[in-house]
Amino acid sequence: MIPKRRFFISAVLILFEGCLTQIAVRSMGGVMDHAFVSFNEEPDLRLAEQGLGGNLKLLEAMIKADPRNEKLLLYAAQGFTAYSLSFAEDDSIERARGFYLRARDYALRILDEDEKFKAALEKDDNAVRDALKSFDKANVPAVFWAALSWGSYINITRTETSALADLSKVLAMMEFVAEKDPGYYYGGADMFFGAIHASTPVVLGGKPEKAKAHFEKCLSLNGGKFLLAHIYYAKTYAVQIQDQEVFENLLKKVDEAPLDILPEARLANAVAKQKARRLRAQKENLF
């Protein structure tokens, strides 16, 4: 039998070791800040893909040591969404789905600290909207990355009814972002709504003119500098209305824009240029 005094000392040492681990992890938070800034500024896609993979595994190790660290959880949500959108989607839909869900779950771990919101996710979109009423602008990043990753998963999993059933909740979350901070992530909420409305067939409720309005607002918010907005505009809206001229004009803008048009988003713009080349190669099948 372990003497009480020895048991107490052992418990204190374990607790102290855990605290030291968390302190060490949090002291690395500043390094991760710089790492993600550097990643987003990287124009070389191969180097970015290799670097991001390693950073994501490091992030997951840090989260295991400090599982409630909101900064790390948000970086993981951003990172896995970016990895899936930038690299996995074009190579393996199954991998992309897995990464989008991992991103969503990291963001939801932040939001699930609010018990009302956590319970609302098990209900419907009206419950989600009601729960979001207690949130403010500070909650926008976690809500945005949860909704974007979840919505992106749904978009590439349209054959599964269970996935589509969650879309109304995702829309409610993105409506919150559009209301509280429409300029967040270069007008990302409007880019999302534009893609959703334009990728849904008109007979099923798709609204091409509403999609166009969202894309135009997104481009207005980022000054036309966030090139992925042009890509989704072309890929969804131009294809839905079968307008080859609009399609080509949007891709031409991506081709002609310098990578430094938005230095803090060089990587996203490099991804857009690569997607423009792939979209153009698919033109005969799209029109």
C-alpha cells in the first residue's frame, strides 16, 4: 500500500509535470503564429504541401498535450481545411473528406465549450441560429472554419443524404459570419454562399443570380485580389448558366494577376492559378 504522503507527492509531481507541458506548448504558440504566416505567404506549392503536412502533425501533438488550447485548435481547423482544398481535393476525394471532417471537429471543439451550441447541433438549423445569438464577433473565426470545412465536406459528398441533411446548419453558421464580420477571410462567407447557390441545380432550388450577387460582394470586399473567389465564381456560376465567356474572363483574371497582388495570401493565389489551369483543361466536359 502506498503511504498517503508518498501518494500526495506523486500526484503533485504528475500535476506539475502536466502544467510544465502545457506551459511549454503554449510558449510554442508564437512559433506557430509565424509558421502559419510564412505558410500563407509561400508561393511554391510543392514546398507548401511538404511543410504544411509536418506542421499539422506537430499541431496535433501539441493539442494532445494541451487539448483545450483554442489557438492551436483554430490553427488545426485552418490547416486541415487548407491542406484539403489546396492539395487533397485534386488527388483523392476520400482523403479530402477525411481532412475536412478533421478540420471541422477541431473547430467544433472550440464552439462546443458553449453547451447550448453543442446541444443545438443535435437539433436543427433554427436551434443553431438561436444558440448563435449569444456569440459575438470574437467567435467568428471558429464558426467560419467549422462551417467552411463542414460545407466543403458536404459539397464533395452530395450523394450521401446524411451529409446533405446538415447543410442547413452550416448555412446558419455562415449567416452568423456574414452578419458579424462580412470581411473575414477576404469575404469568405459570401464566396461560400455564392458557391452553394451556384452549384445547386435550379430545379433543386439553386439561385444563379443570388450566387452572382454573393460573388460580386466577395470580390468587392477583397478588391478582387483573393483569386480563389474567381475560381469558384467560374467553376459554379459560369458553369451553371453555361456562359463560356464569363468562365474564360474569370480564369483570365486569375492567370494575369501577379502572385504578390495579395502578399499575405500568396499560397491561396498560387492554388487558384493551378486550379484555373485544371478548370480550363476540363472546359469541353463542362460546356
